[in-house]
Amino acid sequence: MIRPHPTVRRTTMLRRIAVTAFGLTLLVAGVTPAPATAAPDSNAAPGGKAGIAAPGGKAATAGSFVDSTPVPGGFASWSELLRLQQRMNNAAAQITNAAQRSADSGFAGIVADPTNRHLKVYWKGEPPANLVANARATVATQVLPAAYSQRELLAATDRLRAKAGDEITTVGPRADGAGLLVGTQDGLLGATALAGVPVTVQTKVAAAPATRWDDTAPWWGGAAWRNATTGGGCSTGFGVFKNGNARILSAAHCGNLNNVATDPTGQAMGTVSFRNAGTDTLLLSGGSGGRVFNNSTNANGDVVSEFSNQVIGASASQVGNWVCTSGAYSGTRCSIQVKARNLCINVRDFGQVCGQVQAENTTRANAVGQGDSGGPVEIVNAANTLQVWATGTNTAIDDTNTSTTCTGYVTSGRVCAWRFYYEDIFSGMAGVGATGVVLG
């Protein structure tokens, strides 16, 4: 399942002499999802300015990787869009937190797409008036009726998973509360009867597993790491805390407990110290830092400049949100919108993973590909586009129906896709007992 890519060398003046690339593939094919990858950092900031030394001797050069990407929805800038998205997410967090505290809540879901200019809240029955008022004090909010609550749909998800098993690739509640969203390879007869609620079936959906280069401690997100025990390679995710220690988050399909991790040059990064296949997350015992590798690209998706960005916290991504990925092979990819969340997916040659988010590159260009497994999914900070929020970890791509031309550092001999799946940052941290992300 974990297939290393050929080694690639390049020189850098940042903090390394040789930067070596290899990849682990995130493939979503057939009826199951698979893991992802990451890419290298740069020796200069955009415009050729030298990097500023950061603690530990690393370059703290930063850049905005969204500024070169066309802005959707008629917004004047990404900052304008992201400011509205951030207000939506703040209101959404208040609503979902309140709903989770109520055993009989009619909360069904939320769509926080800033191009709609208002937050859509779906509710079965009447929502608490104060909850709606608080949301409307933050952002324009529309409350819409739902046929089912999220709790009812999660129960229906469990029923369908128990009855259909490997016949389904993905399953989870629709954000509008109308029923379930189910992904399959060839369709599923009688899906509604099996689930007991209406089912929207996507066909030719599959998931398969998907590696940055020469990093040093404290390790940053989006760097390549190699499983010295099995020979496979993946990407590092965000730094997280477990029992007060800063550890490296990545994908569970990249290794087993006690497997030895190195960077592509052979430098030790520790071992796989904790692993949860159910959330496809693991922890590497090496110390982590609060930054993530990123890069800017031209119109063809070619890497223009490389840098790192400060992690300022964690944020759940809502349906409709705009996110970016950072993989060692594909590099930083944006124009990606969340389509569904709270999914369980069947990953080819790996098994079932829950807490997943489905997202798509709206331009139908590469979102992630082989070698990007375990890499970061990030939301850019509206107030400062040189900073990011941690929102997920790459798990799988749909290479059956959404494969596309690869971009980034290694463009041939790989499979890439515009639809992919990632583990929600909070679900992923909970799966490995992590209590928060490492801040930059």
C-alpha cells in the first residue's frame, strides 16, 4: 500500500545541503480511500530575500501561497473571503458545540460557504432562539428546515455500515439533514431501505493511500519522512502535544508501532509511538515545531518559491469552506472546497476510517496525489495570510473517477486526483490522545 517514489536531490541554502524527495501515495480508487504526501522548503522568500533564522536554526521565511490563486465568488481578495469564512466558522463552532451538549438537539448540519454570503444552518424543528441570535450577531445566518437531525443520521450511518460493509466507499450525514451521502464503486441497490433514511449515492468513488524533503528537528508539517522499517514514505502533519510532549502527527497507514522514521537523508525522526487505524492517525516520537512547509505556484502548477508558515491554532472545517493542502510531492494546492464531513470511508488495502472530510479542487486540477499521505490540510488566516490554522491530515484520494495531471515537485510516475479525503484535526488528535497543536 505504501509505495516509495524515486529519490530526487536538490541543493538548498536554508538549513540543509541536500534535499531528497520520495513519496508515499494517497490513492482513492475502486471502492476505498487511500493516504497522501508533502514537498520541500525553499532557500529564499518570494523575491529572493534571505530567510530569517528561527529557533533551532531553521529559516522562518514565510510567504502567502493563496495570493497567486484566483479568488472565487467575486471577492476582491482572499483576505476578504477568508474574513467572512472565519466569522462563519466561529458562529458554526458555537452552534455545533451547543448542539453536542443537548441529547435531543434537532441540529442537522451547517454550510459555511462564503461565496453564498451567509451561513446556512439546518435544523429539525425549532432551534433555540438565543443560538440563532448569537449567530446572526456574528454573520448573516439563514435557518432552514431539515428532515433529520445529525444524531439520527449518524445512527443511520451505523446501520448502513453494518449492513452494506465493503459495498460502500464513504458514508455520512448530508449537511442539509436530508439523508445520507454514500459513495460506492458501482451503486448500491436498496440503500434507502438499508439505512432507513433517504440516501444520495455517488458512484465510481474509491479511496487509496497517498510523501517533503530534508527537514531537521523540531520537525515541521509537510516534510517527507521515510519508514526505515518497511521502506515506504509519507508526509509529516502538524505538530501536536501528547502528555505535554510535542510530537509529529501523520497517517496511520504509513507505518506500524515501533517502526523507525527518518527523513529522506537518513536523519532519525524517532519511531511510531502511537497509532489509531480507525482515524488513520499516528504519532512520531520526534519533537515537532509549530510551522508548516508551503510554496507558491504559477498558472501551470509549477513551484515558484518555497517557504514555511506559522501555525496559529486548530479550526474545524465546515462544508463550503476553502482549504489548502501541503504535500511533499504535490506541493501546496488551493482552490479546494469542503463538500462533506463526518464521513466514514473504506480505504483500499487498509480498512475503515471515520472522522473524514471530503473536499474537491474546484478547478478540477490536482488537490493531492501519491506521496502526500499524512500531510497537512490548512485554512489560511484571514488577518494574516502568512499564518495558517490546522484543519486536517491527508488520508486518501479518489483515483477512480477524479484522477488528473500531477503538479508540484514530481509530476510523472504518480497518480493525483481532484477529490480527496482528510481526517478532521480534532478527530485525528483525539484518536491518538493529542491535546492540541504546536503553535509557531
